[in-house]
Amino acid sequence: MNHLKSNLIIAALLAGALPALAQQKRLSPHETISSVIDGNRVTIVYGRPYTKSPRTGEMRKIWGGLVPYGKVWRTGADEATLLITQRPIVLGGTPIPAGAYTLYTLPEEKGASKLIISKQIGQWGTQYSEQQDLARVDLKKSPLESPVDQFTMAIAKGPSGGGEIKLMWENTEFSVPFSVHK
């Protein structure tokens, strides 16, 4: 009986690991950023693609090119971008319970771009399901003073308290404020 139980556990572990092993090879470096804002640790794990194509070495147009306007983008490269908050936050005016979420972006050329917070985690970045959306919040779009070659995210203290999540690439920064739910 113990032998059967051990085999079932091993089979379950392998079945869970095989989809991850079958994923495409990573083309971009990955980073984990973390910051404590008002006593709450916020962590983001994401892929950091470059403006230059890893396959051809050519420079790419990012916003409106590689990342088309009006279409959901994985917010990074490879696996879906992961947001972890230890305590509930209010992100862009929307309550987000403590936990782990996937971040997607819906960039717009004109009008408000959106940060999508998905309840589904652990998927390859392009496996988006709108039914899993917890929320969509408006992003503030600003030009950068100097171009950013590698997609960069940041968690920073907000100018008037709380924090901000920032996405920077090419010549554009998107940001959204958050506060820790007390």
C-alpha cells in the first residue's frame, strides 16, 4: 500500500511539473522586486524583454508595435507576471485582497490604458482568460526623460503616501497608485 501511495505521489508531482517543463525556452532575463510599503510587502516577479530582438538583434518599436494597442499584453516576457501582496491593498481605487495574482496590461494609444489583475496564476504569459479578471484599473501614462531599453517594473513609495507600481519601457512609463488597506 505504501509503495502504491508513493507512486501516486510521484505521478502527481510529475504531472504537475510536466506543463512547466514543456514551456517555451525563456528568451528574457527574469527579476523579482519587492518593497515594504506602510508595513505591507509587495512583490512582483516578471520577465524583462529588451527593445532589441533576441532573435535578430534588430531594434523594435514597443508600444503600438511589439505590444499592440488595444490588445491584452502579458506585462513582461515568458511566464505571466506575478503580483504578491501580504495584506489587502487598494490599487487604483479598487480593493485587492491579500494573495497572489497575475498582471496583464491593456495599452491604449489614446485614453486610459489598464492594468488587469487576474485571479489565475501559474500560466504561461499568453494564456489570458478574461473570466479570471479580479479588476481592471486605469494606468497613468507619462513620457520618460530618457529611453529604457529593457522592460522595467518598480514598486515605489508614492509622493503623497502609499505606493506606486510603475512599468517603464521604450519612451513610456505607466503607473498606478496603491494604498495598504487598514
